[in-house]
Amino acid sequence: MAETNPETRKRRISPLMILPPLIFAAFAVMAFFGMQRGDTTTLPSTFLGQPAPGLPETTLEGFPGVSDAALRSGEVTVVNFWASWCPPCRAEHPRLLELQDEGVRIVGVNFKDKAGAAAGYLTEERSPFIGVPFDPQGRAAINWGVTGPPETFIVAGDGTVLHKHVGPLAGTLYTDVFLPKLYEALGR
């Protein structure tokens, strides 16, 4: 008869017993390196430090146009991509009016919108824009790397993109990030 004494049997560890601690260790390592990534509150933009892409030549009827040369006029310009159907765009509209009242030049690119709805909105709510290029198909927005409205860019007087803000101009990202970058660009 074979001996069944546990001391005489060889002890074997099943590979399945090692697997859970290894999986846990792998997740712990990934979490550690994930926390070392830096600022995860902003989306990187390939346009930062690069010349601003072109603006649409078509203008929203009843509002002034603006040429690409306006972005290279020597004055800092804010370029805001917006739509009348966009609730966050409507929420940020008072901030745009405040910036206009402070003398900030703002170009409002209306995209993927109906011309009548956009013009009606700006007529009712007051336009903060020096010009309103109209981009109904969203082609210019693609060139600027816009993923959805609203998105706002700070453009230096030489036409270089200095900053990209994704989402409405509101909250702490607006006060703690966007405004300081804008005021720095304006030399205030």
C-alpha cells in the first residue's frame, strides 16, 4: 500500500494559485505608472505653438466677416467654435460678453448649425464677436482639431495658437487656467 502521510508526499503548488497575486501585481504596477502621467484634465493639441489654421470664408448672414489676416494682425484673438443648438455654448455666452466688454477680440466660428437659428440667437442674446465665420459642414472645425462645441483657442498676434480650451468657458478651468493664459497673452 502507498503511504498517505502528508509529510512524505511532495508538496506541489498549483499554477492557478499563483495567478491571482500576479494579476493583482500587474494592475498595481499599471495604476502606479498611470498616476505618473501628469495633467489629465486637458486634451493635448497639436496646434499649440503652430500657426492657426484657416477660417471659413463664408460668413453668417447679417454679421461681419473676418479673414485669416485678422488672426495675424498683431492683436491677440480668441477663436470660439460654437453652435446655437449647443447648451454649453449658451451657458458660456455671458463669459464671452464679459470678455468683449473687457476689450478682448473674439471670433465666433459657428459650425454644424442652421444659419437662421444661429443669426437669431446672436440677435436675441447680443453678439460678442468681431466676426462670425460660418462652417455648416464643420470642415474648418476639423482643421482646427475641434471635437465638439464649444472649444476656444487663444491666438497670438502673429497667428500662433497659444492655448486650447475644451468645453464651456465656466468653472475653475476657466478662472484658473483659461483666464490666466489669456491675460498673459494680452500682457495684463
